[in-house]
Amino acid sequence: MTPAQKAILRAMARGRSKAELTEMFALIRARSDRTLLAALKTPKKRAAKKAGDPVVKEVDLALRKILGPSAEKAELLVEHMARKHRVALSVAPKGVADGVRRLRPHFSDAQIRAGAKSLLAEIAGRYSKRETVV
């Protein structure tokens, strides 16, 4: 064993008991180099989550009252906005976020928020069990 190897071994053994060293040597003998080197690597830092679009969050919170998949909620919102503003929209959104993104070229954020609220009011009025006098 070279002096450099002995120095590395002493540095590794510093502060450890004989039982810990015996256990570590057994572990080294039992595992392959690839496994041991992978265990020594520092874990990669995960990218911080992006803060989501506030309009999408608000619309999603508003539409949570509607039970169903996100794509159906977005489709209802797009159809409602097209009916309400008499605009022909041929958009098939995949979810609420996609629906809001596709509505943005046609409507402002305030109009989209108001559209989500009026959609809920329309659904509540249409499917309410309460009888209303017209």
C-alpha cells in the first residue's frame, strides 16, 4: 500500500469506531464501484417551482365548484365567453390553464375572471332546485 493510500485510509478512519469501520469495509466489498460512486454523488438541486399565473389560479379556484375534469371546465368557460361576448371561438382547451391562455388574445384578465364568475352563476341558476318566478 502506498503512503498516499494509507493517508486516505487514515483520514477515512478518523473519528470512527472499529465496529463502524468493519461495517463500512463489508459494505465496500459487497457493492460494485458504480453503486458506491453513485451513493457519493451530491443530489442535484431541483429547480424552484414557478409561481403560477394568478388569473389561472383564480379561475381554477372559481371553477372548482364544478365537478368534472379540468378540460370540461375550460370548455364550458370558453363556450360561455363566446356566447356572452358573441365571439366565434374555435378553441379546444386541454385544461383550465390552457383555456385561459387561449382566451387571452380575445379578452382581458378582468373579463376572463368575470366570465368564470358569471358561468358559475348561470350554472347555479340553470340547475338550482329552487323555483324562481320569471
